[in-house]
Amino acid sequence: MRPSYSVLRQRRGSGASLGTVIDDLRVCLQPKTTTRCMNPECPELCEWPEGRGRPPLFHHRLCQEKYQLARRRLTAEISDLVAVLDQTPKPAGEDRIYLENQLARRRWLLARYPELP
């Protein structure tokens, strides 16, 4: 089994030359060339481009649009629920518990839609 890049770098120490860095990258365990589409609802794969070019985050433009729409919706709903929970008088009892549960669910879902560069 090939060692990972970090294992090879650790063996060589911090003063390695450019040549050894390149050698280590060539012989180490290679990262995958495919990964799932960033849209959590999409099962399709994105492939690292051969040669040059920007690697895709989404397998199709429609997936990117759905991702952005879902992220905007969740962010807006979270802001609205926070505002409702912070208003005076504060919701009481079962209403407060229900609102907090809905807020937690949306935050949980939003974690699957990180802000992209």
C-alpha cells in the first residue's frame, strides 16, 4: 500500500526541496478523481478535469441553481425564526418549543449547504 503524502512529508522533515515534494506527490496515495455533486439531493458524481480547467462543484447547472435556492430559503427562514423567538413578549410553552425545533431543523439542513467560495 502506498503511503499518504503527509506520511512521506513527515518522514522527510520540513526542509525538503522542491524536487522531493514533487517526487512525494507522484508516489503517494493519490486522492480520488471523483466526488459527489455539492447538491446534497443529487447522487451524481463530478470528475476532476484532465489537464487544466476549473473542477466542477456541481454536475449540472440545474444542481447549482437548486443548491443556491435551497440555501437562500433556509437562511431566510432561519433569520425569520430567530426574529420571532427574540421578539417581546417571547413565545411561551409549546409554541416556543415548536419554534426552537423548527429552527434547529433548518440549521441542521443548512449545514449540508455550506457557503461556497
